[in-house]
Amino acid sequence: MAELLINYAPYETRVALVEEGQLVEFYVERPKERGVVGNIYKGRVVRVLPGMKAAFVEVGLSRTAFLYGGDFLPILEGEELFSENDLSPARALCEVLREGQEILVQVIKEPVGSKGARLSTNITLPGHYLVYLPYMSHIGISRKIKDETERERLKKIVEENRPPGTGWIVRTAAQGARAEEIKPEMDFLLSLWEEISARAEKVRAPALVYEEPEASLRAVRDLLTREVSSVVIDDRREYEKILEFLSRAAPHLKGCVRLHEGPRDLFETYGLEVDPRRLLSPRVWLKSGGFIVIEPCEAFTAIDVNTGRYVGKRDLEETVFRTNLEAAREIAYQLRLRNIGGLIVIDFIDMEDPGHREEVYQTLKEALRRDRAKTAVKSISDFGLLEMTRERRRESLYEVFQETCPCCGGEGRLKSRRTICYEIFRRLERMGPHLRNKVVEIRLHPEIAEFLAEEMDFLGEIEAAYGFQLVASPNNDLALWEYKFFIRNHS
């Protein structure tokens, strides 16, 4: 069984999902850096791009948000303008939207870098068991519910209780739930949509109409499945908020929630270590002695598999195969733990046997089944490369805990010391004609000063050619690549 631990502080909420003593999912929310996914806005169209089948929409965020044609439902002000067979969503967007128009939109992807938030007009209101689709009319069942009898039972419950013409998705957590457990949440979501609709009518764009609940409530809503035996939270006010939320949405689950009031930190009590440096270490060792290296890039995340200290007991192919199998399971775990989304490229160690490649591929797919995020996995190529995607909705732990290095601009590499040294030489040569009979003091990092001392022959030639005297002044306050010139006359 699993436990959901919520550590609350006014400046930061930490949520940990623990399965059999192992941390498998970890989320952090800070009030000053709170995400916007799930928020509903009344936005104003500022530009329609027919060539891209998209539109820019002002919703009140720091950057204009983006609405792709594929995320546009041809519905405005609650009215369906076209049937599904009349127009594709992309074509409908270009023919229906116009600049200055007000539309109700929901954020489906956080802003990343220079990109604004991604929007959809297909509003969804998630609950614990159900997702309400105000603009749809069909009933969908989570694909993770495999049993056909159970799928039909759940569909019948929703069909018998929903208002005519409303759309619903039954979530995985509803598996085994009774009608009397599902119906209260359906009523709650319908009431919530009425409140949102009423507010949307009153405000002028751009305006926030509905804000996603804070981390503690989202955790209970999204993570409290039948595999989770208890929710433990260490703040009384948040504890009461959770109980109030469950009273309206799922009263029968209130007994799962416990308040931690001990003197020790909640995570410390459960033996959880969440040091960001260790949590996000690029190198992850495998039990066999092999290791994987995880490197997030701008366009994708690269993962490299290595045998490391593992030499195996038989032949090389068997060693490689065993390492790749272990790596596949660990990679699935790390993607979930670090919340890595987008395109992921895995460089497995080359395997000659096609059967081995297939087994590693199937092992990865099986390990990913425990992940709530949607994934798509391609087969391993002859070169040992596997491409996959993982749904990216909220920020990864990299984005929460790290920021771009001001020294290297996020590249992870700096100029070499010798390059900096020779860069100084060229600066001196360009300045040379103006330096005759001058004293040039250069303040620089001590390590670069040492390199300059090793290059005294070249420095002497430059000084002699231009008739100046160079004085190097090591300064620990300067970064490795920083140096400053100060020029004065000979005394």
C-alpha cells in the first residue's frame, strides 16, 4: 500500500507519494511560483494566425498565451457552432475567431522559457472519480481500467445519474466505486461549473475566472486512489481544508486523512530524504554496478545507459542485456519521480540480439504502467536508441529546484582557462598602440593569473612590442572568466 504525505509551510508545500517505503512521486508548490495549469480565464483574442491555424490570446499572464487549432472546440458562449463533421478544430478556429473576441479558455501547459501558456477551449473540471466536460456529451472510461464488466458498470452509473447532454470521463480512481460514492462528486462538479459560468458572465477579459486548488487539495483529488491507505498532513488548517473538500466531493474518504502533530518534521518521521542535489543528480547508480546519466536539454531529455562497474558472469551480450533491463525499470522510476515531460531519448547499450531489444522495450513499457502521466514509447532502434514522450503538464523538479547558471547560461560549460588567457593577450594587442609608457593593471581570478605566469614568454613579447608594463592582481571576488584593466602613467 502507499501513503500520501503533505508537508505544509506558508512559503512551500511539499507532497510525497510513498510506495512500500520508497518515494515515487514528489511535488513542490510555492505561493510565489504557483503554476497556472488548470486555471480558467476569460481571454481576449489579440491575433489570429491562419497560416499556423492558431491564435494568441491575452489572459492576464506576463506573456500572451497560445491557442492551437487542435485545442479549439468550436463553441462560443455555450453554443455549438458546428457539428464535429462540419469543420476540423483548426479550420474552425480560423473561421470563427476574430481579433478582440472574448472566449473562455483553460491553461493546459505551463509557460516554458520564452513560450507562453498553451490554452484549450475544451474546459475540463477534474474531481476524484470523474472529470466533467461541460462542452461535451459523451462518457469516457479511463484506459487503465481494463476489465470490460467494470467499464460497463461505471458507464451505467454515470449514464443513470448525469444530466442529459453532459460529458464525463471516469477516472482510474473510480474502479470499484459505488453509485452513492460517485453521485456526490458529480453534483459537486456541476455546481462548480455553474459558479464558473456565472462569474465568466460578469467579468471583462482578460480575467481569471477559476483557479486550480492549492497543492494539498490537488494531491488528495488526483493521488488518493484505492492503493493509497492514508493521507498524512502536518498542518491543522490544511487538514481541515481537505476534510471540507472531501465532505463535498467524496465524504466516504474522510477517514483516510490523518493529522501529524509530532515534534519531528513529517518527512523526517517517515525517513524521507528529499535533498534536491541528490534527487536530481545526473548520475544514478544501478544495483548491478551500472549507471544511467540523465541530462535535460532544451529540446529533449537525453538518458545514457552505461555498464559501469558491472562486468557480468558470462559473456558481454548477457552483461549488456542485464544492465539495460535494470536501467529500463530505473528510467521509468526516475521519469515519474523527477516529473520529466516532453521528448525523451534513451541511449541503451547496443544489443546484438533482437529478442533482447524487444524484452528491454517491453520491460520499459511495463514499468511505465504505474505512471499516471500519458506516455508513448517507440521500439529500440538498431543503434540502441529509444524515443518516447511523457505528458508534460506541471513543472519538473528541475524547474522547481534549479535556475539557469549565470556563468554558462545553462550550457554547463565555460571557456577554458587557456582560452581566457589568450583572449587577454589579444585584448592587450588591440590596445597596444595606446599603451606606450603606461602601466596596465589587470585584475583577474587567481587561477587565470597562474596561467598568465606560465605564459610569461608571450607576455614579455607583447610588453616589449608596445612599450607598456603589465601588472597582474589576483582577485577572488571575480568569476573565473572575469578580468578588468586599469591603466595609469608610469610614476
